[in-house]
Amino acid sequence: MKMIADELGISRQLVSIVMRDQPGASDETRQRVKDAARAMGYFPDASAQALRGKRTRRLGIIFSMREQFEVDMVERLFVYAKRKNFTLVLAPLTEQRTEQDAVADLLSQRVEGLCILSADGSGTRFSALPQGLPAVTLMGPTAGVCDFRADDTAGIRLLVDHLVGLGHRDILHVSGGAHPNGERRSESFREAMAAHGLAPRTVEGSMTEIGGATAAADVLKGNLPTAIIAANDRCARGVIGTLRTAGVRVPEDVSVAGYDNSSISCLPYLDMTSVDYGIEELTNQALEELIKQADAATVNTEGKVYLQAPTLVVRTSTAPPRLPSV
């Protein structure tokens, strides 16, 4: 608090009044103190709060509304938080609302910890989290923060094994581009194909419908594979839409599989084979770790990565390969 007081030229007692949300400071002073604290990345030490009995039992959730699997995760987090008598405070990211804005808003609501759902998979955008604040990440490791994620190597292997078991040999992967999760899945695809003695085919896409549609348009210019594994469900939806528009039947002509088993994968017009990474268990484990830190008023800085074993969900978008033309 001394740094904030010195920066603003006010007393430490006045800063303390604002940070503890007690009466005795003007609205203007409160705003100045909060702005300065936000700029300095200040957060009251968790142990000090606990000793003063100032618990709020609020946990902040940062997520992207553009990522369907993150929205699905938030729903599961609400269920577990209610069971543990915690309240979730949501901070969705938008083009106008930055990660720093989200963190600052949550701190102003005195959350006891942060659960960060990292859409970009890198976690680098939260490399400067406030000291003393418990935090965990889902799908995006950050230095010194416990991360909970799916085992993508095992998940892609399940898809390749499934398609090979159906008789496919010419399998193409639409990658997730530079997205870290996409890169991991692309590498896992190459390894899984090599394990079967098959040559991998890859076309660059992205983790979005547009990326999948653009990649599928490129695939249509050459020899069609008998099966396509997309980087995720959104990408697969773009692939399927482009193929069907061009008159290519799914799965009769080309089998298509997604990844994430998000809510879009079971839409009747898609009914996609996908990989389920155990979203309920994954979110429960992440929130349990965060609650453990909040209850103990300590911060786990080990940065351990917890891998969740995935399962294959077979639907009608995959089938045995088409018979060669006579």
C-alpha cells in the first residue's frame, strides 16, 4: 500500500480504507486508488485477508464467449462452485475488453482466486498475474500456475485409430494454424499416422469455421482424402459445410471428425465424431485446486500440468471409406 500512497501523495491509512472498502474516502479518491492499484497489479495478500475474516467466497472466471468449449466449461464450473458454496463472477473477453480489463474488474469485486480459460492455449496473455492471488488455468499453461488440460496426444491417436479401423488410409488433417493447441494436435496427428505406417497429409486451417471452410476449399482443388480430422469442432463444421456445398457427401464420400465434443458436435445436421476430454472432471479438478488455495490462503506456484484422459465419441460423420470407382 505504501507504493500506492507515495504515488498519489496520500496517506497509507486512506489507501487502506479504500482497499478494505470502508467508509471515509471520497468517490474521487476511491477511483484514484483503484486506478493506481490496477496499474501496479496490486492485490491484497490472501493470507492477510483470511486473518481479518474478510472472505467473500467469490471466484473469478475469465473466458472467451467466442469459444464454444469455454462457454461449455463455464456451465460446468457453476455447478461445482454451487456445490462448494462459492459464487462465480464472470469476466468474458471481447474485442473491446482486454484480459487486463477483465482481471482488474474481478479484483475490484474482491474475488479470492482466478480461473482462466485460455482460448489461445498459450497462457502468455496472463503472464503478469497479481502477486498473492490464487489462480489456475484451463487449457493454457501460465508460468507458476497449475494448468488443467486434455491429453491431446491420446485424443488424436483415438481418432486416427478409429479411422484406420474403419479402413481409411488416406487421412488428412486440417490444422489449427499457429494456435498452440492446434500445433500440439498437428504433431500428435503426424505421430499417430507414423505409428500406423501411413503418410500424413496436412492442410493449414485455424480453430474457426472460416479456417475449416477455407482449408476444405483448398482440399477440393486436389485429390480428396477418404477422411479428414479437423483441429476442433468449429473447424470441422466449416469443413463439412464447404464439402456439402460442393456436392461432397459426409460421410459417404469423405468422413469428417472434430475435436472437443462441444455442444455443436451433436447438432443433428452435423452429428460429428469427436473427442471428449472429460470436461466435467477437468473443470471440477481445476476448481477444486483453486478452492484449496483460497481456503488455505496460499498460492500454488508449482505450475504443474494435469492431463485429463480423453474418450472417443463416435457419431455418423465417420464411416468406412467409399469404394473406388470401377
